[in-house]
Amino acid sequence: MASHSSCPPADDRDETTPLLINACNAEAQSPSRRVTPLPKAQIAALCLVRLVDPIAFTQIFPYINEFIAFLHVTDDPSQIGYFSGLVESTFAVSQLLFIYHWARLSDIIGRRPVIMTGTLGVALSTMYFGVSSSIVDLLISRCIAGVFAGTASVVHTVLGEITDSTNQAAAFPLYGLVWPIGSIIGPLIGGSFSSPASQFSIFKQTIFDRHPYFLPCFVAGLLSIVGFTLAYFCLGETLSTKRRFSAEKDYDHICCTSEHNTDCHDDIPVSPSARELLSFPIIRALSLSGFALEANGTSFGVLYVLFCYSPIQSGGLAFPPSTIGYSLAFAGVIAGSVQVFLMPFLLRRIEAAKIYNLSIAAWPVTFLFLPTLNMIARYGLDESTGQLGSRSHSALWVGIVIVLVLSRVGGIAYSASMILIRNNVPKPSYLGSANGLVQSSMCFSRCVSAAFASSVFAFSDKYNVLGGYFWALLHASIALIGCSLARDITRNSKNMLTEA
């Protein structure tokens, strides 16, 4: 019977083998496997640095449609969704073009300087977004933000380098909690601080009056600067140890052969090409499925905000920005609960590949459930007052909770994907580039998904296709294709474990 241990055979172990193998050696020597203590200080610093990313990213969601209307980009309200999707696609395109290069650069100059550069760049571009006076400014600022946000894959790599298979069940859910917390804080900042001059007289006749959406961007930018400071003082470099262990085998061919210089520069890392990484079935499967996963997550994020913002008669819920922000913050609470309570439980009992497949399966149901909320709102709307009845209002929020829970269960796949990359990377020196490649695939998906989702929503509304619900049926069908792609991860992951 084939063993399902993740430890490679003894003959294949060498100094380039990652921390996982150290745990395997301990397992071989002792019947009771010893758990590696978590590097708490390093993980705390990493999580705090990572926290600023979701805050800067999600704080625009509650007001982006209102911002575009404020700039008079279009006179047709049904086209606002198209331009908001275009703004997010610009972010994704620029991130796609740079994310893999950031990952490879971190293999050369180190993880810490790359993370610090990205954090500072996100801070400045976020503030620029708040003072935008045209759609061109919005696109440029989001483009710059996308370039520097490409360093996110390097943060994932650091987590993989400071953990092993004995403690990842505790470390990865803790790290996965960061995005939900940020997605709580971000929408609250965006919903609460947008248009401050209309709420507080102290902001009248100031820059916050001329630029009503600058305050949330300014606050988010300041938090990113705090993240940069934390990275400078608290985040340690993890690449140096990897270089020492990898120098002998992975970097020998970098040694100089010139008769004028025979020194061997074995401290210069060699990163694999994307083609080489894609030759490994598990990395190829993770990249393809990652594309589908990001299509689900990005589409839901765009569609949910558009759905909440649109009038009830146009297939939405007619929520103001503050209510949208509160609902997104509540979604973050749900995601945090899932990461703290459900994720560790699953990791200790089920293989990461199976967890990935189970969470992906939640997305088709999520998309199909959304139109139900509009049906509840239409049925309970009092046309004389324009308000929902108390029963319909309660039923609507119960439905919203169900949708948000389903979407957060689907989001478990993001954490599972990081674990699968970390455990199945072909060589330890490939970890940074492998993370970069999978993240690049996700970014490519984000490039097309945001604009596609908003365009389909606008098309469904304008032509009343399938009662205006065509967008939901189409995205549920796309999510089913993602479920099929996810099965390849289970097959390839199992094959790799069996061969090991």
C-alpha cells in the first residue's frame, strides 16, 4: 500500500531540502512526531505588515460607485458598474505584470526590502487615489497600487519559510485571519470617512470638502506607512538561511569561469522560469485552479457591491455606502471566525487538497443565492414609502448572512492554496517563484474578472436578460468549471505524496 507521507525518500534528501524535511527526520527518529514551535515574533510582524494590504484594497468598495458618479464619468447610471470594474481591472493588470518579477527579485535581494518597497508604494498610491479628479487619475493611481501590491506573494513566501508541516495547521489559519480583519477595517474606514464635509462642519472648505473621498484614502495610507515602519524594525530576513543551504547544489552554475575572476558567487540565487515551474503537474494545477478561484472571489466582490448599490427595480438592494460598508465588515467577521475556528479543525483532520475542493464547491451556490435577496426586497417593498416591511427586512438580512457565510467558506481555498504550494513545491529554492507564479495566475484572472462581472451585470440590467438575473446564472456556471479544475489538484497532490 502506498504511503501518504509528505516526506521524500532518504536518498533524495540533501541540504537544499526545506524545513519540512527537518520535521521528517525527527518523525523518522521518534514514534511521536515533535511539533516545531511557532516563531511567534516573526509571524506577528508578518501579520501586521500584511494587514495594511486588505485595508488599502477594500476601503474603496463602499464608495467607488459613488466616487465615479461624483466625477461625472458617465451620465448613464447603468454604466457606473462598468467603470468601477475597469478601475479594479487596471489594478489587477499592473499587479499581474509585476508580481512574478517581485517574487524573483526577492530571491536575489531578499524578502524584506521587497516587502518594504511594496508597502510604501501602496501607501502613496492609496493617498493619490483619494485626490483623483478624473477617471484617468483613478486608473493611474490604481495602476501604481497594483505594481506595488505585487509584493504580496513575497509575504506568502516568508510564511512558508518560517513554518513547516508540523506547525502549519496553527500558522496558516492565523495568517489567514489577517485578510478578514483587514476586510472588516477597510470597508468601515471607507463607509464612515467618505464625504466627511457633509457629516461634520470641521471638514467644510478644506481639502476633504473638495475631495470628499480623500479622508478614507488618507487614513488607509497612514496605516500602510505604519506597516512600512513595522517591516523596517520588526521583520527579519528569511532568505539568508535558504541561500546557505541552497548554495552548494542550486547555485553552482553561477560560479564565474572567467580567467580574470574565478570567484564563485554562490550567494546569487537562480530562480526557475515560469515554463520550468509549469512542467510540474501540481504547480500547473494550482495555477489553473487559482485562476478559477480568483475569478469567483473577484466576481463576487464586484457583483456584491454593485448588487447592493443598484436600485431594487434594477435587480439590486438600493443600499447606501455606509450599509454596504457595514455588510462587508460583517463579512470580514465571518471570514475571521472561519479562519480561527473552522480552518484549524479541518487541517488536522482533512488533507489540504480536499479542503480546497470542498471550499471551491461553495461558490456556485453563492452566486445562485444572490437573486433571491432581490426577490425578497421586491416582494416586501412598500411603494408608497419606498421602504421594506419589517418581515421582509429581517428575511433580507438573514439571506445576506447566508450569502456572506457561503462566500467566506469559499474563501478558505485561498489559505489551502498557500499550504499546497508550500508542501508541494519541487525544490525549496523554488518557493518564492512558485508563489509568484500562482499569484500571477490569480492576478490575470482578476484582470478580466472585475470588468467582465461588472459588464455582465450592466448587460443583464439593461436588457433584462432572464429577468435581470443572467449575471448570477452565468457566474454560477463559471464556478462549476472551477470545481472541475480543482479536482486536478487532488489527483496531482496525491500522486506526489504517493511517489514520495
